[in-house]
Amino acid sequence: MNITLTIVIVYFLLLFAISRWTVGRRGVACGGANDTFFRAGRRSPWFMVAFGMVGASISGITFVSVPGMVLTSQMTYLQLCLGFILGYVAVAYVLLPVYYRLGLTSIYSYLGDRLGRRSHQTGTWFFLLSKLLGASLKFYVVCIILQQLALDALGVPFAVTVVVMVALIWLYTRRGGVGTLVFTDTFQTFCLFAALLLIIYKVVALRYGDALSAVDALWAAVRDIAADSRSRVLVMDQWQSPHYFWKQLFSGMFIVVVMTGLDQDMMQKNLTCRTLREAQKNMCTYGVAFLPANLLFLALGVLLAQLFESQGIGLPALGDELLPQFIRSQANPQSSIFNLQSSIFNLESLFVIGIVAASFSSADSALTSLTTSYCVDIRRTDGDERLRKRTHLVFCLLFAIFILVFHHVNSRSLIDAIYTIVSYTYGPLLGLFAFGLFTPWGVRDRWVPLVCVASPLVSHCLSLLALHLWGYHFGYELLLLNGLLTFGGLFAIKSLE
């Protein structure tokens, strides 16, 4: 336990050191504190942005949940990742040229220029609601895992855990903003994948013991993973299934277009690259890297399932429990049936580092983008440093309050409902941007909020109807339906002026 906490403390000290260095380095070069916070002076190296964005996209929930997916859906998640690549190409060559041509700080400014102020603010509020709910819920789940794994034993109250963790994010982002995140995300992505690879190495060592050399054990693991039924990737014969290939492929493409290309959180770092061409290289490189990154998580899931079965241990009912259950077993060597020799980088420490790196790289990015969007889109200023500082602090406080409310309610149905709400609220953004980009018309701006609120409600009713009449389960393609309904509503209120 002391080793784990020591490693985490050293980790945060390194984050603060990076933050101080970037603020000093960029404060002069970028021409001001707000320019550093919002845009990083548009001087970020594209390869660092690409590497860091991989980590920012992998939340703590991803670190826990993706390995367990193999228990229920094999490796079919990779079909979605293939669609992601198509989506990143679309973002790089359709959306980024628009953003760079207009010199945007917040991407929702495009809606104001193209459709009107109500459209601009409607898109912004949908983003603020989606990001605040989604990011705080993800961080809540990670706080729970860390509390149960390490901090309960020390008698640390959950509220203290939440406040301290959110305060740490505020401390290293409050001055540097996105200018700091480009560098801290690179560091955190390195830590995340180092932890993941070392966990895989230790699982392989447990699975194959001392009978094989490290290289032979690795090849044996690759062969066993490939031969395992849980490594199935393609589903081409069950069109009703949410895992059907074409459904997943196109859903993955639209998920990226909306949740990356139309999301200020993900686009803000892209817009710090020096030129459009560098931003496009960043986006395409990042998109391709997402596939092998998730393959590693899924491979770990298959290895853990095989290890459980070889030891005669029942697999957990929930896939999310696969990796945590294994780590908890290792946290108590006396009761561990795996009997892995501990070291300074034991499995508990690696798991905590991986979770912390994944969760902080996504949470800090979310809080910075919330601050940027509120200042630029709602208050319509990017030069008021006092407003920016107050806004950043308020969003950090809201972040902590939301997490504590989730913990107080402690309802699985509430968590599922919030995830559903967040998945619906991105649909109107897809419809708004599609209408602006691909039609020549304006809209009757005062009716736009009504259209954007009605579309998710109608989408939900249609999904229930499809399930009742045809037994069809909407999956990620519900996002596309929501966007189409918003587009249709905007068409109905179009203006030819």
C-alpha cells in the first residue's frame, strides 16, 4: 500500500513539474495567459498532440471495462474501432479545414456564424450538459475503484478523495489550460500504456510460468488468444445484433464525427497545431493508433479469462469486474491463489497508475474545454483572465458536486440513465453541423432550441417502438437517427433568406 501511494505521489509531483515548466515556457512565447489556456499559441507539435489524445480518449472506465468486453461480445469492439478510423479521416478533411479557415477557438462559434445566435448557444449548452454529466460520471466510477482498492483501508472518506483529486486537476490546469494538457497528456499516455504493457507481461508470466522464456511465452500467448473463441472480431451474419459489422462500422464513424469532430474537448488540442496540415496528420495518426491500443486491452481480457479458467476460478458475472477482481486478488498475497511474487511495481500499483493516468488525462481535458466553451461561446470573450479563472474554478466545483451526488444516490439505474442521456445529447450537434455544412439555407433561429430538444425525445420513442414491433435493438446507430431527426427539423424551419 505504501509503495502504491508513494508511486502516485511521485506521479503527481511530475505532473505539477510539467505544468510549471509549460506555463513558464508558453506564457512568453504565446503572448498571454488566456492565449496559452485556450489555444496554446497554436504552437503544439502535432505528434505530441496525437500521442496525448490517445490517452485522453481512454478514460478510467475504458481501462476497466474494455478487457471485460470479451466475456459478452468477444473482440467485436474492434469493428467499432475500424469505423473510428473512417470517422477520423472525415474529421481531418471535412471539419478541420472549416475550423482552421475561420480561426476558431471554440468550434461552436461556427454555428453562430452560419445559423444564428440561438443555434450557437443551443449547441454550446448541449455540449456543456453532455460533457459535465459524462465526464463527472466517468470520474466518479474511477474514484469508487480507487477508494475501494486503496483508500478505504486508510480510513480516507470518499468526499475527501473526490475533493483532493479534483483539486489536483485544478492546480495543474488552472494557469496553463490546453497549453499544459498537450504535455501532461503525453506523459499520462506514456504512463497508461507502460502500466498496461507491464500488467500484460505479469499476466503472461502467471499464465505460462517459468517453463518458457519471455519470448516463447509471448508467442504462446498470441497463439492462445488467436485460438480462443473470445477473440472473434467480425459479426457478418446477424443483422439484428448490435454487434453486426456494418452497423458497428458506420456507427463508429459517426461516433467519432460527433464525439471528436463536434466536441470542443477533443478538438481544442487539435486546434493548437501550427497548421491545418499538421492537425490533419495528428488526427489521422491518432485515429489509426486507436485500433492497436484497444486490441491490447481486449487481449488482456482474453488472457485474464484464460488464467481464471486454468486456475478453476469462476468468471465474474459482470465484465467490468474481470480486471478489478484479478487486481484485488493480488492486493492480498496471503489469499491470492495466483501466487505472483510482488515487486516495487506490483500489479496493484500498476493498476492504480493506469487508472489515474487514464482518468486524469480525460477529466483535465474535459474541465479545460468546459471553461473555454463557456467563456468564448456563452460569455463571448476570450480575453478576460479573471472570468476564465473564476469559470474554471466553478466547473471544478460542479465536477466535485456531481460526483458526490452520484455517490449519495448510489443507483445503478441512475448511472445507466445518465449514460443514455449523454448518448442522446450529442445527436443535435450532429444535425446542427450537418445542416450548416451541407445545405445553403439558414434557419428560423428562434425555433432551433425546440428542434434540438424534441429530436432526442422522438429518437427514444422510436427506439422503444422498434424493440416492441420488430425486436430490433438500437445500438450506437441511435446517434445517427437522432442527428437525422435534428436535420429534418432544421429543414422544416429553414429560411431561404
